[in-house]
Amino acid sequence: MKNLLFKNWHWLRYFRLALALMLFMQAYETGQWFYILFGLFFLAQALFNLGCGPAGCDVDYKDKKQR
């Protein structure tokens, strides 16, 4: 778990973290608390490295015969 949280940080993880923090600030400043849900979503993606990585979300379309 420690390795998951503290290793392999790339620009997209930093971007998601910054987006989550901006959404938390927006929720606090405007009083529209549903922004916290979106902030929690991006915070979980940043902390646990979920979602598409820096290489993208490629789908392997190779035939089973070619493997």
C-alpha cells in the first residue's frame, strides 16, 4: 500500500490531485457541496493511480489466433 501511494507519480496523477483540491476549494467558497463528490473521485484516482495511465487506455484488438 505504501508503495502504491508514494511511487510512480507522473504528471497526470499530479493533475488529478490539483483538480481535486480545486474542486474542494470551489465547494467551500461557493457552498455547493456536490463538488466534493467530484473532488473525491479525482482524489481517489490520484492517490491510488486509478484510471488511464500515461500510456493511455489502449485496447488490444489482436485476434486470438495471432497470440
